[in-house]
Amino acid sequence: MKLRKLAFTLHRFVGVMAGLLLVVIGLSGSILVFHTEIDHSLHAQMLHVVPTGDRIPLKSAVDIVQAAYPELQPQAITLPKTDEGVYEIAATSAKDEWIYIYLNPYTGKILGSQQWGRTLMTLIYDFHLTLLAGEVGSIVVGICGLMLLLLTITGLMQWTGWRKLVTGFKIRWQAPAYILNFDLHQVGGILSAAFLILTAFTGAALIFHEQFEPAAYWLTGTPIPTIPKSTVVAGKSAMSVDEILQIANAMLPEAKVTFINLPQKPNAVFRITKKFPQELHHSGRTRLYFDQYSGKALLVENALTAPIAKHLMNLMLPLHSGTYGGLVTRIIYVVIGLIPTLLFITGWKMWRRGKWAKAQRKEVVQSVSRI
């Protein structure tokens, strides 16, 4: 009983303290479940093309961007997932702003550009991740994830259905408002508990990945892989991205290239991200690292044969965003993002009613004492 009372106190205190933040994080998360589809519908002319023959080489695409935007430094290339998709080249400005330039992969025509944080979907993403408050906001969001985890666990401890399942899942629609409010709070919480725990844990793990990843490797007894470096060769130019891509495709032909990180320093490497059909991550987490001068494969991280710790890290984003089960789980995750709003409103009403009842009892006691 003491443990249950402590859980109740924690549940009420944490709910009042973090409830509103969890509402806005949950609502923005619901929107982001379908962020790709929303973004493509808002910018269809820039993100969709009609296939017309073979795609131009990636080096040509990078050269086109550098000629059109000489003030920007290309950082990475996202390859189209379908024949109607476009080349997306991410570049940075001198002010460390991220600009995304979109090219027709068949003609090389620049279709448009977007600056991170200046479009609807990137603004919502930033809000979900940092509350638009930078690194400090990101830490707050991570702490909110831990608080949601605590709220869900303490809520489970308060659930009346452990004694009788029928009662625990019953909503008394015809009862007085305060009883209906209580039923909605507990039934909504219990039905969504598993997903809330999953999204809370994975969200916190993604925010605090610098702490979580080493812990995962330590717990599984797996050494943390070190990112390799290129061996600088004086007077020798780096290989072209197309040559590196050809080597990567020959090594893992059954996996599709989704993303390419371009080397930014003399000792940096090309990093090719590929996706096997079996991978849950939408862009894959199979990564190959190549010396930029020789094209030698320095490290291959095959997501299908990765250590347990790496498998765990690779699952964090799919489990958090709901992409692991296709359309059905994504729709479920949209609903889950709305649950904190339901729990906050009903929980706040119960809290207010409790304060009102306590004040009323105190007034009665004082009135009696004056007689």
C-alpha cells in the first residue's frame, strides 16, 4: 500500500509538471509519423519527376550544385527510393545552415531548395526534437521521455483492473462527469501503456544516444567500433563518388544505396548507407566506409549480421516512429501521439476536482470549529 501511495504521488506530481510538454511533443510526433507524405504533397513539383532515361552521375549532380551555389559545401546525397524520386543534396553555408537542394536525376535540372527550420515539416521536426530551444531543449525533451516512462509505470500501478479486468476496461458513459473522466483516463492509459513505454524509452534513447549507445555495448560485452580514417596521399585527389558507389554495389549488390556522406577533411572517408529488404529502418543501417584515395573498404557494418548492441541501436528509430509494421502501426502511432492530450486533460480535471474537494472539506471543518 505504501508503494502504491508513493506511485500515486509521483504520478500526480510528474503529470502536473511535465503534462503540457508531453502534449505538444505527442501532437508533433503524430504529425511526423507521415512527415514524408505530407512534405511530398506540399512540394510535389520539387520532389517528384517523370523518369526519362538513365540517371546522371552523382559527381555531375554535385558539380551542378556547387556551380549554382558556390557559397555552399555539399555534405551528403540522398538517393531516390523510387523512379519518380529526386536527388537530394545536403549542403552547409558559412553560417552552418543546412540547405537541401533537389535535382531531377535524369536531366540535372535544379528543382528547388529548402533550408532546415524554414519549412513546415522541418519546423515541426525541430519542435518535436528540441522545442525550438537547441541543445537545452533537446535535453528537456529527453527528460520528458523519461518522465513519460515513469508516468506510465506508476499509472499501471494505480490501475483498478488488476483486481477485476471487466471493471478496469469499463467506461461508464452515462455516469456523472467526474466518473466518466476517471474511466477515460484509466482506460486510455492502460490501452496505450505498451506503446507509451516503447515510444518513451526509444525517444529518450535517441536523445541521449551518446550515453545509451556505450551502455548498450557494455551490457552486451561488445567493443564499440571506431570510425576509420583515410590514409592521406600527398598530391593525390580523392576518388569520385560514382567510383566509390560502384565498389559498394559490387560488395553488397542485394542492398540498395540510400545515402552517401561525402568526405569533408583530407583524412575523412566516404560513408555509404545501404538498405537490405529485411531492414526495418526506412533508410537502412548497413554502412560501408571507404578510403577516399584508394577506394579500399575500411569497415563494413552489415545490419543483418551486426552485434546485438548495434541491432538494438538500429531499432530505436523504427520503434519510435512506428515504421516497423507498415501503415497499420503508423496509424496506431498517430493515435498514440494524441493519448498524452487525453491523459493530460482528464488528469488535470481529476487533480482540480481533488483540490476543490480538499478545500471544501477544509471549509466544513473550519465552519464546525467556529460553532
